[in-house]
Amino acid sequence: MTRQIHIRSVAVHRSEPVPDLQRRALLRGAVGLGIAGAGGLCASRARAADLKVGQPAPHLVLHTLDGRSIATRDLLGQVVIATFWATWCVPCREELPLLSAYAARHAPQGLQVLGFSLDEAQNLPKVRTVAASLSFPVGLLESPWVPAYGRIWRLPVSFVIDRAGRLADNGWDADPPEWTAQRLQQVVDPLLARGG
């Protein structure tokens, strides 16, 4: 039952149903780690509950489509937005152009956006097409489980890390979860204004 709730959580933020292939992939992610039923939900939320704004942000590594590895620990002195998305997520497709334009405009101020796609490997051509239109690097996640961030059960979701490597915005708490121009201005602009 809990796994179905997770899948519905993803579907709530979409205007089209979750394809069977994605549904099976989400289930494999939970079962593959030996976490089932309510334990999976509790473990995911427990990890997410450990995220504290103002505390050191857990490290992330983006393995980009062109074969590079970008670690957040190597980006100290920059403001980082780690965004999780998928090609089948309608709100993601609406958010990505806004985030890309914002990233391009603010890169000289020290903004780095990292795009983590939850698409499966067979969707790589679609991911590459979307990535080609973006101003920031993109990579595929191998699993919906991200150490210290929990299971990525809702899309889109983003986390902001300040120049000192501290969590500045916990995407699990964002409502709505999508970036808007106003939310970027409220959350990220002040971090960029502080300089490096």
C-alpha cells in the first residue's frame, strides 16, 4: 500500500498517468534496497528529516551525460541548486526553461545548477534532447534513493546549497515544489547577493 502512495505522489504533480515502465522502476527502487511497506516510507522521511537548513548540506555528485563528475564539495564558494526532474514530469518540463534562464543569467555571480534526471537509461535520447536546451549540466540518477536526501518520491524537487556548503533551502518543505521567478528571487537572489 505504501509503495502505491509513493507512486501516486509522483503522479499528483503530473497531468498524465505514470507509464507502467516508470511505475515498475519506482517499485524496483524500493524493493531493490529491501525496503518495503511502511518501513520504506519511514526510512525515506527519516533521512529527509535529517536535512536541516543552516547545517552542512550532504554531498552530491552529478555524473554528467558527457562523462564528467561534479561534486558539490568542489563547488564551495558558489551557490548550488540541485534539481531532480524527469522528462515524463509535466511540472518539470515547465520549470526547466525558467531555471535554465535563471542559471545562465546568474552564473557570473557564482550560481551553479546541477540537473539530476530520474529517467531510465532507455530514455537517454529524450534526456539528451532536454539537456541540450539547458544552460546547466545534467546526468542520470542510477536510483531514486539519494544518500542523506532520502528517496526522491516527488518531482520536481530541488535543494539549495549556499557558498559555505550549508543547506539553504530544503526542497521537501517547498510548497509548491516547482521553481517560480518569485521563489527564485526570494530564495536564491539573497544568497547570490552575499558574494563570495
